Amino acid sequence: MQKVLVAILILVVGVGGFLYYDWHTKAKKQAAEPSIPQYSWRDSGGVRHFTDSPPPAGATDVRQTRGYQYIDPPLVVIIKNKAVDYYQSIKEKLFTPKKKKKRRRN
């Protein structure tokens, strides 16, 4: 019995540690570098390009803007959102009044 409890405790601590690590690293990435430069430019043929790297030397109409780097949300947030969605669907199923069918008289 004690071995099972120790195994469960190790599993819970391991999962909790991973979730904390995932949340911490992704939050740190979002805070450290929230934006990246984005360039739009036209080549010699007049075609407009959008990149995150600087345009080549012969580019015309060069514009630089700051865009946000996409970072996946932490796993904890994904789990929370799924749980909230599941709760809402269950709540709708349980507490939505059902329409009564009218019986036709012959």
C-alpha cells in the first residue's frame, strides 16, 4: 500500500513540476521578447514581400513594423480552457429546460 502511495506522490509531483516549468519558461519568453521586426518591401518586379528578415539590397518601398512573436500558451492554460469549455457544455445540458412535446389528439 505504501509503495502505491509513494508512486502516486512521485507522479503528482512530477506532473506538477512539469506544468510549472512549462508555464514559467513560456511566460518568461513572452516577457523577454514580445515583438519582432517585420519588413514589407517590393522587389524589382513590383511584387510585395512580407518577411521577418531584412530585405535584400535592391528592394524598394521598404517598411519596418513591430509584430508580436507567437508563443504557444502554457499547458496549464490549455487544460484550464478545456475544463471551462467542458463545464459550460455540461451546464448547458443539465440546466437547459427541455421543450415538452405536444400530443396530437386524433
